[in-house]
Amino acid sequence: MSLVFAGVCSHAPGITGRAHMADPEVRDRFYESFHQMSRDLHAAQPDALVIIAAEHFANFFMNNMPSFAIGMADTYEGPIEDPGWLGIQRRQVRGNRDISQRFIAEVMNSTDIAYAEEWKFDHGIMVPLHFLTPDYDIPVIPVNVNCQGPPLAPLHRAWAFGEAMRRACDALPERIAIIGTGGISHWPATPDSGKINKAWDHEFMRLWCANDKDALLNAEKYNDLQVYSDAGQGGFEIRTFITVAAAAGGAKGTVHFCEPIPIFAVSCTVATYDLA
Amino acid sequence: MTLYAVQKFLYELNRTPSLQTAYSNNRHAVLEPYDLTEEEQEALVAPDIGKLFHIGVNGQILMHFAAFHHIEWQDYLQRMRDGIATYGPVREGVYAMTTGIDEVVVAHNEAGGGSS
């Protein structure tokens, strides 16, 4: 079949773990955007959900750090975090080894990746699933782009990875959804948590919606040193958004929600591409 | 040894329930296989969140470790600030601090006010 749904969303642990500390008016509008994304995702009737997260040392460490990795199992588990802290109970999450294996084989035609038959989910995947598939009714194919342990893959490699996943979607008979998760600007898990560069976020999302490859890969604007300065270490996670942009194949996007919620540490974001 | 060994231990602890149990039973014993300095061992046993942040532990690894110890969020942030005030700036890595020691970044409760 092909790609039937593409979007991005935030995954910060505070979204579920510190819900009670946020301004309820803004928080609830953000949650509603998440719920609408869930309805749209289900309406697309995907056979599998490829969820591209920037994991946080749940599975991969600097002893053997892949730039790109894809899960290949029938079941996963998560969260690794203390369930009370994250506000999400630990559980098994359904995957689909058969679809994963064929998807991975297609991606390997043009991109070198790692694959993993074991994968523990952290908030990068569990928080989005909590809203998007609360019944865990769509098999998940987890994907990781290293955004934590430098050196990180250059943005143009993340783009190429996204294109490779799109070709894999086109080659498979199943209906595939792709969702990238992460922050835009943020300084997570540091004393600076809550610092947000709203203007930077909105400019990046403008380019993401336009699916402007040259602008998104602008080496002067979005090199790691500049991103670190403008958008913090959390800004490295734009790689997941860029990967989805590439997979969307030139489609244009819509931002459904993008507002700072400082106690959640990011501009909370929900956005989708129009694949029609 | 280095920051690498500290983070390797925390990475394994964060994702391994059996190691968490062992750590809870005997913190010193589980650290033996790791090539750590005395300062690093003490910080991991205490746990001294401020010292670990100061020596450069990635915030994502440290955040999960703090959650394991049931350290409340604002307390976690304050412990890192106190670590910088006590021990000095982050030694290495990308999880440095960019705001002032006493700067309020986000209130305790966005709706109700407070300080960080």
C-alpha cells in the first residue's frame, strides 16, 4: 500500500507526569489536539505505526550507538521510567515482527541501520502512545534516531533515512503510519528545564509545514552548535521531525497546536502532513 | 575512571529492574564492577544529584535516576542548581547549565505561582 498518515508530536515526560502542575486551560487544549490526532490516525486505518523517537538511553549507549535503529519484535515493554513518576503504567506493547522485518529489509536498500529484537520504550514512545493509541490497538514499529550521544548523524542523513522509510512504505502491501516525536527547542532535564525559544520553534514548524528541504537542512542555521545555542540540547531532536518531513515526500503540513507549556519543558506540538 | 563509567552504570541501572533491586540492597557492591573514582562512587551511593550533574552526567540519564529515587521534580532541579553552586560548572558534555544559579525558569505551579 503506502504511507497513510504522517505527523509529529511532543513526547516530554512532564506531559503525563506533571499534568497537575500545568495551566489547565492550555494543557487541556493541547490534550484535545493529541486526541484529535488519535482520531485522525485511526481513521487512516494503518496496519502498523512507525514511531520515530529520540530515545533517552533506554536501549542504546555510547558503547555501541547506532545513528538509526528499527525495532523488529512482536512485543515491546515500557516505560523504563518509574511508572508513578511518568504517570503511565508499565506494560507490554504489541509490535509486528513480520512487518518490521520486511520494512527493515526495504530500508536497507539505501540506508545502513541497526535493528533490534529487544526494545524497551521510554517516554519518547510511551507518552505519545498514551494519547494516540490508548488501547494499544495498532502494532508499533519503534525507530530511533540518535539525538543524545554526539556525534550525531548530520541532518541530511536523517532526511535520507526518512526517504528510505517512505520507499519502504511504498513497497509494502500494508498501510503504514509514521509519527515522529520529540521536542523543538528545549533544555530538558537540566536546571534550565522550562526555557523555551518560542520564535525559533514557530520558524522551524513553518519550514516543516512548507516541507522546505533546503531550509530544514540549512547548515548555517541548523548545525549542531547553532541549534545547541538557540534551542538547547533538546533541539537536536529536530532530526525526528526532519525524518518525517522527508518521508512525507513533499506533502504540506498543518500545525494543530504549538504553544509553550514550561512545566512540560517544551512548546507542546501536534502537527500533521496532508498526504492526499 | 571517567564520566563514561558513571553513565554506563546509570544507563544499566535505569533499564534493569534486577540491578535496581541489587542497588537498593547494597549500593557499594553493585558499583564494584565499574571503574569509578572514590568521588564518583560516593556520588552514586548518596545519591548526590548535584555532584553527578556537575561531573557531566547526561540529564536524561540523571533524570531517570532521580525518578528511581522518588526525588520530586522541583527538588531534582534544585539539587542540580545546588550542585553547580557547590562544585562549580558542568565539567563536560552537552547538558550544561545556561541560566543563572538563582534564576527562576519555571514556577512550581504554573497556575499558582512559586519559584524554582
